[in-house]
Amino acid sequence: MKRSNRLVLLVGVFLAVIAFVGIALLLGGNGGVSNNPNPTPPSVLPAVIAVKDIPLGTTVTEDMLTTQDLRVDTERKTTAFTSTKLVVGAIARRKITAGTQLEAAYFDTSSTACSTIDVPTGLRAMAVQVDQVSGVGTVINSGDFVDAVIGFTGDKFPVVTLNPTDNTITVVAGLNGTSVKLLLEGMQVLCRQLPPPPAPANGQAPAPASGSGVSLNGQQEIVILGVTAPQAEIMKFSQLDGSISLVLRSNADFPRDEAGNIIAPPPAGTNGVTLKILTTDFAVPIPELVEAVLPAQATKKP
């Protein structure tokens, strides 16, 4: 065989080997298609972990979190968040202790049952029943902050006159004695219980309000509040002899110090409202008295 022919043959064999190795690497590498229909799952995945205690109602910030790679089979919870971006800005609806792997359950607002209640030191847990009107549409959730507006109707403040002759008391009718006051401020919701809506009449589902997706079906809600002893007494009195409406506050109004203690804002300092205050301080017009002129009546001569 001539030398030139042998050289051509060797070059061809060399190119064939290179092509074979390249195809093998392509099929076995990331760019190829694996013949294994069940690829091996990763043994380690990241998990978002709290580096400090996160109290109920706290807005989560980046400095409260870290990310660790944990073994899937022995260390990591299957529902743990994989990135801090999924958690930052969320409000903790349950108390989170340092070292906890964060899951969606800690921020869930759809829970309708109070399985446990963690009462803060020095406070009491008290239940208040509200509805869609008095409870902000029953959207109040664990960790929120609320104020209580207390109202007493006119019959609770009767105006009376005393007859000096026989000391009898007469109630003056026709006067509006209703009194309303934002009385309790900055109470935190420890838990809430949302019972099932009432059964619709005749098996028909209640129709939503016109122009809205909200159904006014009389939905009730039990809100468990953390209150002081004086607040508990005021709330109970209002439950017995008045009416209560809860007003939802922004969680940003209640920041925490480095120790995790709530920094409460100063009281609003309202004066309350009566009919007299509405007319004097808010210029609500008082209806004018109109004197009716009656025609002269004929008199009989004696």
C-alpha cells in the first residue's frame, strides 16, 4: 500500500473516533436527551429558615431569614419555601420561632378554626362576635390590629323631669340620646373563628349584592382579642348594654422594637359623637321649626 493511502486511512480512522466520542458526550451531557424516563431527584434543596423569633402579626423582612441547603430525605420539609423573595413582606399569621422552616401555613389567612391560642404575657384572650358590617366584612385575620367603636342607644340615657310637688319622675320623649365613641384602640387579634354561613332558604344559594361579588348573607365571625383587664370589662359592658364594631388598623401602625415588643401609636383622642356634638362641632343643621298659621275659628256669641 502506498504511503499516501495509508495516511488517508489513518486520518479517516482518527476522524471517526473523534466523531464517536463527540456523539457519546453529546448524548450523555446536559444538551442531550436522556433515555432514563425517571431521572434521579435532587438529594439537597434550599429551605427558608427564620433566624430569629417572628411574633404574630409581624411583617417579615430580609434580616429575619436565611436560606440553607438541606437533605430532602431527612432534613427538609416538603412544603418549605425555597427563596426568601417568596416570604419577605408577608404578615405572620402564627408565631414563628427561630430555626423554623417557613411554610405557607404560617401566612395562611383562609383558616377558619382556632386550634391553639398563644396569649401574650399580661393580656387576656376575649371573644367578640361580629358580622359582615360590624366586623369589616369578616376579613379580620390573626395578627391584625383593631379598634373597638362602642355605641349606646338613646334609651340608655333617658332625659327625665322631676315633679317638685310629688317627686314623680317623667321621661321626656323625642330626644336623641345616642352616644358613640372609639373607646378601645390597638388590640391584636390572636385568632379568629369563622363558622359556616347560614343555610340558604329553600335550598337556594344567596344572591350576591348587585354590582359586587360579595354575598350579604349575615356571615358571623368570632374574633379572639388580646386585651388588658380594664379593656375586658369595657368590652363586656358593651356586649351587654350596647353594640360593638371593630375597625381594622394597618399593621404598619404597630412596629416592633429590637426585642420584638409592639410600639403602640398614641391614642387618637377622639371626643365621641352625640347629636349635640354633630350640630355644634360638625355643623349638622338643626331642622327649623315651622309655625303653622291656622285659619280663624268662628266663635259663638253668648
